[in-house]
Amino acid sequence: MTKPLEGIRVLDLTRILSGPYCTMLLGDMGADIIKIESPEGDDTRKWGPPFLENESAYYLSVNRNKRSLVLNLKSPEGKEIFIKLLKNADVVVENFRPGQMEKFGLGYEVLKEINPKVILASISGFGQTGRYSNKPGYDVIAQGMGGLMSVTGEDGRAPVKAGFSIADIGSGMWAIIGILLALNSRNQTGKGQWVDASLLDTMISWQTFLATGFLATGENPKPLGNAHQSIVPYQAFESSDGYFNIGVGNDSLWEKMCNFLNLKHLIHHPNYKTNNDRVRNRTQLIAILQEKFKSKTSKEWINLFESHGIPAGPIYNFEELFQDEHVHDREMVQSVPHPTIGDLQLTGIPIKLSDTPGEITSPPPLLGQHSTEILEEIGYTLDEIEKLYRNNVSSTTQPQYKRQIS
């Protein structure tokens, strides 16, 4: 079955998380991803624990469906190989600090001169323009500067970041959208373009109603723990054996909830009748509800809420999450054979397409696993490849390839 991005070749110069996440999803949808690594390899190959047979779980999480080519871009021969690959590439993705591609002699002006159809996607901390463009940017810096940490956690407590790297992952997603838009535009114009995604822009764009609320009033939103700025009740509550979430998003659901909780006197109470009333009087209302919810287990409450058509759900740890049958129904855990690990379990593909679905076809590659294969594809002989390996322009960790050129 044809995949939606079959025939698209991507030169992947990225490392760590934002860029590899972007290129992984492109690879899931059929693009040929050539992961170009320095002789030292992607930084995350060494990040751990945990490790599986000396392979970092961090690296394994975002590098499936790619081929690894080791290339020293600081050498003239390495740059020459890259240019040969570029001539038949559709997309280049990089997440260096702005200016690094120019130092390699491979800035966008050079790339489009060689291949006018190529799309360059750059992911950085602060973008390719602006006074902060040359600053180094990591996920936690963007979460802090982008306002997220000011509204995460509990009022009066220390700022808290999200539990995983959402600035990195979100920027990778924006880069994907930019690449797809640029590919569609290229179909109309025949020309590529430069996609510029940044971690700070991602955080700002995701503030949505909080940002607009501030811009309209000048009032800084405050952290509310598990609660919602604009909806009550919409948060986690403690049960007799843990915690669970509910989302009462309108007045109709509020009435339903009060009826089955035997709190009918609250339905038309002037302090709680409308959502606006409930937001203004959230402290008193949450105390009333919290006392009620301590009488049953989380599972009992979730079943009750769901039986009345009111959104409710558990607060899973990872063991509980990956044991949930629905997660497996949705194929959000998949296995792929790995050359050293054996059966490797990875998270699945979040985008479901009815006619041209994505697929996990290959595990995250070993460093330089496909160097010989890719170099042969662009015309190098085994003798020439051996010379490139001797001169540290490229390398491979695959013994069968080393035997071929010995």
C-alpha cells in the first residue's frame, strides 16, 4: 500500500528531540529519511539510563524508520557527499543554532542554488530572526520564557515545567506542518522554501485563551494546580483510593452531575448556577465536591460519571497506561525487530489515515548502519568508501559492511 510521503527524500541533520521527532513522523508516513550523524553520533545515543543492549531508550524513542549515514560535514569530502545527496533531496531538516549551517557552507542560499526545489526546515530555540536568534535554546528555557511554567503547578509554590519536553515535541510538529505546506506550495510553484520553527514561538502559540485573556485585560493568569482557568468543575479530585479527573464543560452537564450526586440544591444556587458563577466561587464549590468524592473509589466514580454521559477518567501511571486495552486497540504500542535488542517496543503512530496509513518498518538505526548502502547509492565504489572510512569522513558500525571493503 502506498504511503502518503513515499518518494520524498529527507536529509536529516537533526539530533536530540525536536528534529528527530519531526523526521520520525515523516518516516512513519513513507518518506526516505537519511539520518546524517557526526562521527560521534546523535547526542542522545549516550543519554541514559535506561539503556537496552547499550542503546539509549531516549535515542530509540524518536529514530525509527530512518537510515543512518555518518558524515563529517567539517571536511571537504563530507560536504561534497552532502551536496551529492542534496541534488536529489526534497527536504533538509536541521536543528542547529542559527548560523551553523552557514559555517558548514550549507546555508539556505547555497542549498537553493544547488537544488531550487529543496525545502529547508530549521528548528531552533528562538527562530532564525530577532534579537534572541543566536541564543542557545533548550526545552526548559522555552517553557519558562513562553509562560507555561508561570501557569503550571499550584499558586504560591515554585514554578513547574511540564513532565515531558513539550516545547521540543511541539516545535517538531510545527516543522512537520511547515514542511507539508511547503511541499504543497512547491506543487504549485516548483520552488522550495525555508521553514522556520522555534521553541519559544511554539509555547506562545499554545497559550491561546490564556494569552488572549492577558492581552485583553493585562491580568497575569495564575497557576491553578489541576484546575482550569475558565471552567469549573474541570480538574482532578481525590477519591477514597487515589485521584480521578472530571470535566463539567457546560451548564447541562452541571445539572446532570448535581442530580446523580444528590446535590440538587446546588443546580440553581446563585453562587453556582452558571459556569461564570462557578468560576467566581470555585473555592467553596470545590470544597463541597471534594468532600463528596472521598466516599467512593476512583473507578466507582468514573463508572458513575460515564454512565450519566459526563466526561471522567483515571490518572494513570505509565504501567497502567500501557496495560489499557484501548491503547492496544489503537496500536499505540508496536514492536519492531532490532539487530541487537531483539523485540523492541515503541509508541505507535498517532495519525490514522484510512487509505494510506503510516507504518513502522524499521527500528532506530545503529550509528552508521547504512553508510555503505547510501554511499553506494550515490555512486561511490567500495574502494572509495574504504578510503572515506580511513580518512574519518564517514564510518560504519556494521561488521558485514566492514568485511565487504576489507
